[in-house]
Amino acid sequence: MSQPRVPGGDENTLELPCGQTIASGELDLGMREFECDCGETHAVVMDVHPPERFLPDFLVEVLREAIETTSEEMPEFDTPHLLGVVLEEFPEAVVAYDASENADVGYAMAWVTEFDSRRLHEIVVELVVELMEHAVSHADDDEALSAFEQEMVEFDVTEFVDQYRAERDLKAEDPYA
């Protein structure tokens, strides 16, 4: 996983993708976005946020059943895996912060992106669709691959994210949903 770009070596600060530096304590558990001094809004994701923030429950369950992890610390597919895929695809646009040694913040990992939370949501969905297509292509079932590809032609990521966010935001009792 990428290490944060920390100027001056201060363990409690992180440099955002835009170059601004913030204290790790400026990120709190309920935060989805960070209004930066650079004038942009950056998405914020923490390891304690469930993957259902981006994907429906049933899809998270399918991913957990289908994806084998190699980590003893994270034995099942979870938010760090989703953000790992985003980080791999956009290494310059995501900063990962390891706070596992900082008990004051309440999270072990945080990711801050150059994108706002809505754009990050779209990227996560797009990358999961790509992973699913890759998995289906290895099934040696041309009919299944053709059916999946046809479904994806009709799938509108923007519309899905709009509907999912509207539904998810109705669950005000769960700030991480």
C-alpha cells in the first residue's frame, strides 16, 4: 500500500493529493469529504467505513464470497480492498494514511482522494464492474460473458450512483452508509 507523502516526517500530518498538508486529527469518523484550503473537495474514506458506502449489501456479499484475500489482518473483502483498487488505478490521486500507531484518531487507515466523494463513488463502481467482467471472462463460459457484457451495455454508472446515494442517504442513522 502506498505510504503517505509526509513532509518533514511528522507522523501526524499527511500531504493531500493537491499538495496541502493537514493534521490527521482533522479527519473524523463521520467525514465523507474534506473542504480543502486549495479550494477543492476531497473524498475521505476510512477503514471503519463499510463497503456498503459504495455498493449494495448483496454485491458486497457476492464479492466476499468470490474474492480470496491473502491478508491475515483483513481475511474478507472490505473497504481497504476497494480503496486499494482505486489507489492502484490512480496512484497520484489517492493518499493513504496509516494511523495504526495513532490511537487518538479512531481509525487505522484513511484515504484522501483528489476527487470528491461522488466521483470516487463512480470510480469504485466502474472498477468493481471491471473486476466482475474480468472474473466472468475467466469462467470459460462464452454465454455468461456475452450476457454479462450485454447487461453492462445497459448499465449506467452515473444513474446507479445517483439512485444508490439517494437511497443510502435516507439512512441518516448510519453515517457510514
